[in-house]
Amino acid sequence: MPKASVKRLIDNKKDKLIDFVLDIEKYPEFVPFCKGSKVFERKEVGDLTLIVADLTIGKGPFVDTYKSDVKYNKKEDTIFVTNIDGPLNYLENNWKFIEHGRLTEVTFDVDFEIKNKFLNILMTKSFQFGLDKIADAFQKRAESL
């Protein structure tokens, strides 16, 4: 079961970075392995922003789409994502944003399991490398905005 964590200090304001992460429709423009995205629902409920979205991810012949439930908690500056449907048995990822002057510390934790056992073994072996590439892409894009 691939599980990893990445922490970065990014030269941008916390609110801009949160908006950037929640702009799921733009992921295919810069996120490695992201082939498509679609937001089905976005609503505000008190201090929460609730989003239901699909991401199509893959490399080579391995391409699949999964639906996720995204919850942004404005009071805690956190984003929590779980899977609803698709090729995953489960998905949990957490974003946390802490502002330090003009820099923001961003922590991203992810834990998931793919239903296909063979793909799960492949992902476990190369997951940290892939996650680092994705984190690099988010940081580069965020600092260029």
C-alpha cells in the first residue's frame, strides 16, 4: 500500500496556494501523469468547501479514472481527499498549509491502495519518485503564479 509524505516551503501566500490546489480543472496542464479532470460538484457549507471530482491518471498503457471527495476546511487550512469510485480500494490524502511570512509550508500526505494487486506492487516500488515529481510540478507552478 503506497504511503508517503512530502513537505515543501513555497514562496507564495497560503490563500493563493489553497486556491491553486482546489483548482482541480487545471491539473492536466502541469501535474505529471494527470490526463484529465472534471469537477461535478462544488459547494460551500459553513467553513467547508465540498468538491466531487474525477481525475484521470496514468502512464503508458495504464490509464484510469477515479472519483474523489474533496473537503477544504477554511478554519484549519486543510484539504482532505478520499476516493468515491474507481480503481482504488481506498485513498486518503491530506494537505496542510502554514504561513511563515511570505513563505508557506505545505505538507502533503497520501495513502492509497489500488484494486489491481499487480499495479499496486508496481506503484509501491516507484511511488516516492512519482510523488516527488508531482510535488516539484506543484511547487514550480505555484511559484510562477
